[in-house]
Amino acid sequence: MLHDPLTGLPGHALLLDRLEQALIRARTRGTLVTLVLVTGPDDVLGAAKVLRAGLRPDFTVARYGDSVLAVLAEHDFGDGSPIAELIRQLAGESPQVHWVTSDGDATPENVIATARTPPTRH
């Protein structure tokens, strides 16, 4: 199933595909990819709608798991912290927000694993 039936957002498999394609573009174009994981929103459907409405249309908002939303953003520079901060503001106070930025020199699985690790970096 490519789309989550509750939210209508891309699901886990489609997120992995889009992440892989974004990492390839980052390597070949010299850009960056930021993946933000939003864990534990009280209302997944409501958080999904707020994120989709509040973020740029070229960002991918996906449902990664039962209580985890993901945002995939491609950009030219920076460490992804402004993107993560915007998502934190949109998502409200209850969810945890973790992110990682890559220049494309990683696998999708490594990017997700790094984003899932509680940050000491940002």
C-alpha cells in the first residue's frame, strides 16, 4: 500500500522511494536532503493536515508509522534546523521532532535510523 488509508499521505514504502530518489539528486546535484520525524502527535490526522497545509508543496509529508509522521525536504544549504523548527511549531508541543540532513552519501535506511536516534546534535 503506497498511501496511508487514514491520512491519505504517502506511506512507509513510498517515503523510502522518495527518500532514495532525493538522496540520488543530492549526490548528483550537490544539494541536501533533510528528513524530519514527528513522533507521538496526539492526533495523527490533525497533525498531518496541519503539516501538509503549513509546508511547501514540494516537501513530502508521509505517515511513517502508527504515531510517526515524516517530512522530507530537499534544499540547497544549511543543516535543516529551520525546517525542523518550522515543523516543531506547526506540530505543537506534544510531539517529539528529530531530524537529520544528508548530502546524499547515505542509504535511506541509514538516514531514517539516524533521524530516529534522539539527537545530541541539533
